[in-house]
Amino acid sequence: MPKNSKVTQREHSSEHVTESVADLLAHEEPVDYKRSVLNMTGEAWDKQKDVEEDLDSEKRPAWNSKLQYILAQIGYSVGLGNVWRFPYLCQKNGGGAYLVPYLVLLIIIGLPLFFLELAVGQRIRRGSIGVWNYICPRLGGIGYSSCLVCFFVGLYYNVIIGWSIFYFFKSFQYPLPWSECPIVKNGTMAVVEAECEKSSATTYFWYREALEISSSISESGGLNWKMTLCLLTAWSVVGLAVIKGIQSSGKVMYFSSLFPYVVLLCFLVRGLLLRGAIDGILHMFTPKLDKMLDPQVWREAATQVFFALGLGFGGVIAFSSYNKQDNNCHFDATLVSFINFFTSVLATLVVFAVLGFKANIMNEKCVVENTEKILGYLNSHVLSHDLIPPHVNFSHLTAKDYSEMYQVIMTVKENHFKELGLDACLLEDELNKGTGLAFIAFTEAMTHFPASPFWSVMFFLMLINLGLGSMIGTMAGITTPIIDTFKVRKEVFTVGCCIFAFLIGLIFVQHSGNYFVTMFDDYSATLPLMVVVILENIAVAWIYGTKKFMQELTEMLGFRPYIFYFYTWKYISPLCMAVLMTTSIIQLGVNPPGYSAWIREEAAEKFLYYPVWAVAILISLIILATLPLPVVFILRQFHLVSDGSNALSVTYKKGRMMKDISNLEDNDETRFILSKVPSETPSPMPTHRSYLGPGNASPMEMSSAPNGRYGSGYHLASTPESEL
């Protein structure tokens, strides 16, 4: 090449210059044979050093330590759903029997797909948009759909953090403000608030003091200014954490990821010491084996696996993209998956211990109230004293005595028993009522704890930490791919995104806001996430190629992944997810969407169907989240926009050649033949590998293209499936 050529002059400068492939071919840039697959001399090449130099030259942020990264992934995957969503599903779907389908689906769907997302993010070192643009440009809409789903989830998830912030500051009072019903004046008399007396102090505080809730989704009622300030605080904290970047947020993870375990262990010890806690634990582990045959249980278990690990959101890919190329992401996937499962079980033990205590309290209250009714009936001669067993002592009435008395009255007064309005007051019924929201079940239990404000502060600080950990990962699923793809300034984009999200989030802090939270939680992410994850699986296993992907992992990890992953990626996971999505669509069509509204006059929840305009909104959310998939496919299928495969550019900086290869397709490999690193052409995930391992005896493996990459007639021998 002439010394005064344009490329040579700029190669030694620090200025960024972009040259087309045609220009480079014209200048006949010599190949560095030390790094080429054509190296026949046996001269050593320190590949690891070159990889590290290439990564450094990208100046991409990186985790300060492996522990910091693991804690960030744990903080992202372990969230508010582990504290009450998993226990609720466990209680609803057969107790210990629910753990079996959940664990099975975690192994055959959750772990393989979590490993897949970690691997593609780490290898390609881009956010979700860049990753799927590279693997299959026509399915590049996967990344955009992931960003939209993250945005929808972040909108309402931060509202829950806002609720936790509200309760956190209310916890610095003694007694706790939700421990007793308020007293209102009725003329000259002071009486207990009727709505509170009909329900409970904690329920009244949640619906009236915290949410100031309306009776239906159609009654807006204006903004709840207390929750508006809490939502603003939540978005401010999340925005600052994202702007600081992974180095700073990673340091925060040391506290935010470990602190919840300290609190949960403290609550478990304290909960087991409560009267009746053992009843809750036994209820949890009493299997209802018939539930295991119910398809609905398996569907809900699979959905929980999706949400628990954060599959399809893009946060997993974003976090792993800051790793070194040789990081053992298989170990990370296994560790984080089972820590997530352990956390869910731990939280479930805590919840069921508290539930057992709460159920005993409520059952005793039920016995007292119904005993007073029976005494009234005895005094008014509605019931005869002969119906009362002689050993029953009304001043020290036990649940067993009441049950015996109840059975006698029900037998004798069979024809008129309903008119008496007596309840059975069975402990099993109280346990079957479910855990409810953490803002009701836990707050009620904490009013019976010694030093209740301390436990309340710790609990809601834990919820805030869990929520922030998940929100940072969710925001990373938005910011990382957008910044990587469009090269916008991180600070400006993050601030703008948070402000925009806060303004839209105002619909969640009006008096009917809780109903919108329910709508977004039920419909904005479930179906779109399933579609996204199915297409991710298909893109890697069937379009990019499972064999090729396994080879890439072997080169990256230094060992060949288990054959288990080959068959789960290729067959099992796509089939299971297709069945899951089909049943979800059928259920959505069979059961009209609705929500539980709080009726003030009845002081109880009532199921209402969504009005037409609300149904239109939830359908629009599903369509909007999945819209990028067909749009990007059509645009690239008919070449209306470039997928980048014919616009490969090479950038020079400080004498080094940096390749922009985000969208190079397999059939374009032979176009780029003069790279300084042929063994890594055309992308961070090459279509072949020069060395299968340190002990490989054949350093010259060529492409499986018809004429070979260099037109020399060499062919790469395909690995049979039986050897994977």
C-alpha cells in the first residue's frame, strides 16, 4: 500500500474515519497471518490478550467484579413478586404440590432460556436491539418489543415502589397508623368508622388512607397528591441510579441485594415464634396432588418462571453485555436461577408463618363475634339452652368448643339455620383466603409484633430495595439497547425517559389508579413477553443454528455445554412455550377481563368487568408491545430499510481497526475477507471457530461455505448432533 494513501495516513491518527469495504479492498490491506486461520507456521498468538485489547478499545463499561455482577442479576431477578406473588400462587395451587411443576418448568424452560440470554448478551456485548439485529435482522423487532414491555412494566412497577415509600415513612409512628380503626364523631357520640369496622384497620388504611380509592375504574377522582409525591421520589431515585452507571449501581447492589435476605431471615425466625405459625407452615406443605393435574397450575407456574427470571425484558442481556468474553455465564445462569427459587421458597415460608398467625387471630375474632350472636339468641329464646353442650364455658370458649356447638345448632335448626347468620369459623377457611397484598397481610401481622414500628420500617425498606433492584434492571433493558443503537447521550435519554414515564404514570396515582395497575400487571406484559421469548428461542435455535451457537459457546466458555441445552433450545422450550401461549390466549377469550373493585358501602371487594374503553386500552397495550415484530420484519423483508449487511464500515482509531458488524448476515461473510482478525469475522459471534479448544490438533478450520471463506476449497466438517 502506498505510504501516502488515505488509509495509511489516517491509520496512524486518532481521528475516527469510516471507509467502505470497497475502498479497503482496493488498497489490498495485508492480512495479519498470526491471527488468521491460515497461520501454518505455528507462531504463537495470544488470543486472550487480543480479546481484552479489543474489549478495552470499545471503552464499554464493565463490572468491577464478578460478585458485583452476580448481585446485580440477583437484585434484578429477585423482586416484589417473590414476596407475595409466588406465595399467593403456592397457596392457591396446592401448596407444596405447586413447587413440583414450578421446579420442573424452571429446569426445562427457565434455566435454558436464562442461559441463552446471558450468553448472547455477553458474546455480542450489545443491548437487546443490537443482539437480535445481529442474530436475525428480520427479527430485529424483538429488541424493540423488549424495550416497550420494559417501559410498560416500569410504569406500574415504580408505583408499587411508591406505595412502599409511603408505608415506610408512615412506619415511624407508635402505634402504627393502621393498627386501629379511626373514631369519627356522630353528633355528640364518637363511633368507629363503619367501613373500617366492617373490614379491618389495615384494609381500611390501605384503601382509604393510602390509595383513597374510588369504587370503579370509571371514577377517576383526580390525583392522590401523597402518592404522586411518592411516585416522583421513586422515579428520581431510579433515574439517579441508572445515570450513575453500572459501576455505581453495582456498589449499591451489595446492600440492596443482600439486605432483603437479612430481613427475610429475621422475619422467618420471628414468624416461627408466633402463635399459630406452624398451622401456616403445615398448610403450605400439605400437598393437594389433584392440583398437579390441572393445566391452569402449570400455566401459572410457567408464567411465574418468566417473570421471576426476567426473561424477555432485555435486562438480563443488558447486564451480561458488560461482562468479559470469557466469563462463565453457564455458572451464572445456574446460580442465579436457583437463588431465585430459594428466595421464593424462603419468602413463602415467611408469608405462610405470618398467614398462620393472622388466620388464628381472625379465627378467634370470628369465634368471639359468633359466640355473642349465640348468646343473643339464647337470651331472646330463639335458641334453647339445651342445645349448648354442658362442658362449654362461654367465658373461656375455645375454637374446638365453638365448632362442636356450631355443629349441634346446625343439625337441630337445619331448616332455619341460614337465618341465624352463623359462621363455621374454621381455621382452614381463613388459611384459604390467601395472602392478599403485602400492604394488608403483613401490615396486619406487624401490628401484633412487639416493637411493631421497627419491624414495619425493616419490612418496607426491604420492599423498596427489592423494587429498586428490579427497576434498575428494567431500566437497563430500555437504556442500554437504545444508547447502543442510536448513540444518544445516556444522561439526556435517561432523564427524558424518567420524566416521560412519570407523566404517564400519573394515571396510576389518581383515585382509580390501583385498577390501572391491575390492568397493566395482567395484560401489558404477559402475552407480549411470551411472543418475545418464543421468537428469541427460534432466532437462536432454528435461524442462527443450535450447532453453531453451541460451537460459539464452546469457544467463549472453554468447554462444551451439556447436550441438555441443545435439545431444550431446539425442541422442548419452544414447544412448551407454544402450548403456554395458546392456553393463555384461550383463557383470555373465554373469560372476559375484569378487576376487583373496592365498594365503600359494602366494605368489600367486588369483581367487575372492564368497560369497553378499558378493554380497548388493554388490547392496545398488547398490540403496541408486539407491533415492532411485524413492522421490522416487513421493512427488512422487502428491503425498505437496510439491515446493515451491505453497509459494513471499518473505523480506524490509533492505528487499530474497529469493525462495525452489528448486522452482518451469514451469506455476506465472503464480502469481508481482509479483516485484521479473520477468525472473528464477520461479527462478535463468528460463524466458525478457528480452535475448538486448547488441545485441538487442527488449527486450520475453514468455513462451511461452498468455496470456503478464502476460496481455497477447504470445508469445515460439521459436528454430528450425536456429538453435541
